[in-house]
Amino acid sequence: MLALDETLEVNSRETNRLYIEPVEKLFADFRINGLRKQLCYDVFGRFLENYIKSMKDELKLNNGDSPDEKIVSTTRSSYTFRISKWKCECCELEKTGVPCPHLLFYCKETSSRKYVELFRPRWVQ
């Protein structure tokens, strides 16, 4: 019984090692570097949820009616979201202080800002 307990303990330590590795290496996105240390655990978790959603929702970026406006649309549905002056009409950033998947997708596509600049100041440590 003791041998089994030791084996399970070693195995559980080995499987958790994956989550110790820096997430910026997993996503190959240098802008995530250091973000984990600048945000509290829950806020970083919400960021990761939205970041992953921005990758899996098959989003595309189009020009809007004005030069400052972009339209993020999904290929799976008819939803579209307008982004103007780094604000998305879904209003998640205003509600939670965490950038929405649409804003993160726009940021990834344009590479013009650091992710930490998108957060409300109350979440940045």
C-alpha cells in the first residue's frame, strides 16, 4: 500500500509539471510574457479564457465605416462586434475590466499594444 501511495504521489507531481511551464511558451505569444505576474490569479484566468476563445471562435477582422473602426465577426454565426478606439460593443471590458475575445483578437491581429494595456487599472498590480 505504501509503494502504491509513493507511485501515485510521483505521478501526480509529474502531471502537474505541465502547468508550471510558462504559458507564453505554450501559446508562442511573447506579449503574454509577464502578464501572469502583473494580474491576480482570477483575472489572469479570465484573460486566458477569453484568449483561448479568441483563437477557437474562428474570428475574422474587417474594416468598419470609419478609419478608427474595425468589425470582428465569427465564421460560425452571424454575430459581429464593432471595435472603435479600443472599445468593443460587447462591453465586457467595461463590465469586468478584462478584455473580451474580440478585443484580444484585434490586438493579436494588429500587434500594436501590449495586452496589459487593455486591462482596467484596478486589475494591474
